[in-house]
Amino acid sequence: MYGQVGGFGFVNFDDGRYVYQNPHVRAGLTWDGVRWAFTAFDASNWHPLTWLSHMLDVQLFGVEPGWHHLVNVLLHAVDTVLLFLLLETATGKAWRSAAVAALFAVHPLHVESVAWIAERKDVLSTAFGLLAMLAYVRWTRRRGAGGHLLIVAAFVLSLLSKPMLVTLPLLLLLLDVWPLRRLSLQAPSATTVFPS
């Protein structure tokens, strides 16, 4: 479905700032580029991992828009698989999880993030956010320092891609309510509060 974007060109809105007119990105992965990525607030955002991903694309494929688009498609496919794994691990319902992941994969809302090179930040931050949630679900069942480190690392990488997932701690709390059922939103009964 999204495979046809490999034949698309750059969009005149933001793709220039992010890739083909950006001298730091056009140079590929360099130490100066890495330094710039972590200190720049270009395009009104601080998202160094997104800049580094664009630099890596240029390093590997040059300034050829088709490959940049296909990397977005690959990241969206990874997001879809991570969503399935998250839901299946949390609920134990494979078919339902697959249905939700399939809807996520083809939903028109994702076209912008997949087909617009400048929106790499969305698919990249989503991948790390879903990885953090999956690691959290697994950590709740088998606690350990390694799992905790993976949650924090994925969360940080998500924020380095796009600050959107600053809400991840709230999402983890919601996972504790459902489907993990580690927390309850029900108010305590009067007999619990005022025992006779």
C-alpha cells in the first residue's frame, strides 16, 4: 500500500529544511553534523535523533527522495509490528491485537507521517514509544534492572526523535489500569473507608 511512495519526490513544504536544502543533513553523518543535531532548534524543534536519521539516509542513499520515503515506510512497518507485540503481550489476544495493528497499518491518518519525509519524527518517535510500552508490559511481569533501563532508554530515544511522547508516563499509567489491571480507578466503598 505505502510502497508506491518510493516513486514520490520531495515536498516543497519542509522537506527542503529537513533534507535537500539543509547543508548539515546533505553532508551525511559527520561529527560536525552530530554536534549540530544536538544543539540546533531548526524547524522549531529539538529532535536530534530525527536529524541523525536524515543524515544517515543521505549517507546511505544520497539525496534521493525515494529511499527516504521507503525508510519511512519501513519505520511504519516496524511501528505496526511493535503495536501488535505490545497489544498481544498485554492482553494475550492475538487475533484482536492483529486486527488493531492491521487497522493502524492502513489507517489514512498515517499517510502524512509515512509519505512526507519531513514527518520522519512521527514514525521514529512512535517506534521508540511503542518499544518503551512493550518493555514496560514485560517489566511488570518480570522485574529487573535491565527491563527498567530499556524502558528509560526507549523513552529518551523517543523524546530525542520528537518531544510528543512526553506523555509516555501517563500512557504507562493507563496501561496499569487496562489491560494490565495493576491499578483500579474505582472509588473505595463506604464500608472500606468507614469500617463499622
